[in-house]
Amino acid sequence: MPESNALPARLVGLMAVCCALAVSTIYYHQPLLPLMAASFGLTPTQAGLIATLTQLGYGTGLLLIVPLADWRQPRRLALLAIGANAVALLACAAAPNFALLCVASFMLGVTAITAQLIIPALSSLTTPAARGRVVGTLLSGLSAGLLLARTVGGLLGEHTGWRSVFLLASFADALLLVIVARNLPSIARLSPIRYGTLMRSLGSLLREERVLRFCAASGFLTFAAFSALWATLAALLTQPPYAFGAATIGLFGLVTVLGIAASPRIGSWVDRLGARALAVAGAVTLVVGFVFIAAGGLSLAWLIVGMLLLDLGNRAGLVANQSRVQTLRAEARSRLNTVFMSAYFLGGAFGAALGNYGVHRAGWIGLAAVGALLALAATVINAVSSPETPVTLVDSQS
């Protein structure tokens, strides 16, 4: 498919569904952490290690596997990753002790990278003018995956046990395998370079592309702030004054519905208004959101407003930064995506660990303090980042 052709809406929508199914596997555990902790005689905050390891695994998979898509067909890589992910899900379901569950969770993250193979592949096949909208649609699929995982995971986990959730997810991988095999387009232009050269080029890209450095730092801090909430929310909601069960906690994933609907529009705003301005706005929205989160232990209404603001802020930052990164070098889009998304999900692991520390020290206030500081740092990074370069100019130079 020539790069000048517009992508069919059906294909973009179908690949958004694939992104949802692929990314959902790294979020099923979030509403289940109290149940998992109870089955191994741990506290919910101790079980938070699962969230950290899953995010670390995902960052590792992005770093070690996704660059191969500039050298090998993304479709073939995706099929191998999906198969390995199904095995990791089964290992989680069957884990006899917490140590093995930790290992399986890390491998689950490593192999859950199919969405990050799809996004640069489709981005390389669309026109520069439509790239923000396409990326926004695919990221709305990612968001739908989060909603699916948190809501279904919580509801199913409370009634049938947390192990059944991972078993069901492995069957969903079988459906994903069929859709990707039949529909993900092949890429005509691939770089004829070896894996070692690809990996070394990641450092070169980071040194040479100032915009990439700023976007990676922004993504790290933004998702760290966002993950600080979601990695600790279940533990907080099982405590007074709420004392909710896993099914009720899973329903909090419905808060993301508004953000899912807004993702394509956010992508259009990137095309019209510029990515840097939107990234700054997203980071500021996160800061405001954590002001509401600080009162989350006092009022459910404050908590939900805060969650809405955090979801919109994180989504705006992700769409803006990822769209910006994809304009830099047409021949290295998978590697650019690797650098950005590795930083993004390593930030998620960092935020999950820091959020657990904040909750352990001071509950809702501790969580809000951690998240607000991370979001403030992201605001500064975005505000001082390099000015925009016209997308059409960058693509013509590629």
C-alpha cells in the first residue's frame, strides 16, 4: 500500500480493535490485586509489585522486540508475540505461588506489544495530514482495551476468581491472532539492517532527535503520574470509607469512556493546533486532576472528577507526543515508537512503585502529592520543548 494512499476507515477501525485486545492483557490485574494478594497471604500494597513488573515487562518488550518491525514484517512479529502472550497468560492463571506469578506477569508484559507494532505500521501507510487522526483512533482502541480489562477483570474476578480472568484473556488472544493474520497490511519498505545495528541506532536517534528526547521525557512523567493512581486505586478502594469488592472496583474503568470517545478528536486537534500545545494542556489537566484525587477519600464525586481529568490529560499527552514522534523519520518509525513507548511504560512502572510508596505513607494525600509532582515536571518539560516542525516538511525530507 503506497504511503500516499489514505487508509480505509474499516481497516483503521479493525486495527483499533486489535490494539484494544492486545493491550488489555497488561491491565486485567489492576482491579484484581486485592484478590491476588489474599490468595497468597499478602497485603494489597505488596501485590502492587505485579503492576510494577508488568509495566517493566512491557517496557522491555518495547525496547527489545518492537525495533524489529523496521527490519521484519510487523505482521509476522505480531503473530509471534500474540502466541507467546497467550502462553504467559496461561502461566499467570496456573501460578502456584507469588514468585512464579511475578515472573509470568513480567513475561506477560514483554509479549503484550502487538499494539505498538500496529501503530507505526499504519502510521507509515497514511498521509501526513491524516496521521494525527489515525493515531488518535488507534489510541482510542488502546483506551477501550484498558476499559475492557479493568471492567471485565473486576466483574469476572469477583464471581469466578482472578485465575479465570487470565484464562479468558488467553482465549481472546486466539481471536486477536486471526484478525491480525488476515488484516494487518504488509510494509513495502523495510530497512535491510541487522538487529544489533537496529538496537545501536536507538541511542543514535535519541542523541540526534531533540524532539524525541523531549517527547520521551514527557511521556515518562505523564504516564508515571497516571499509573500512580491506577496501580494503587484498588488498594485504596478496599479500605474505609469505601470497602468495595473487585467487581465494583472494576466498574471504575467506565470513567475512561469519555476519554475513549475524545481520542479521535484529540488527534484532530493535534493536526490543527500543534502537538506541543496539546501536550502542555494535558500535563496541566493532570495537575488539576490530582487536586481532586487528594479529596478522593472524602467524596466519591471528587474521586470520579479527578479520574476523568487524569484520563483526559494522559490521553492528550499520549496522542500529542506520539503523533509528534511519528513525523520525525519515515524510515525509522518503529524505532522512534520504541524509544518513546519504552520511556512511557518505564514511567508507568516508576509511577506504580512511587504511587504505592505515597499511599503507604499518607493514603490519598500521599498519592495526590506524588502524582501532582510528576505532572508538574511533565508540564515544565513540555513547555520548554522544541518548537513544532511542519509535518509535511519532515516527511518530504525523509
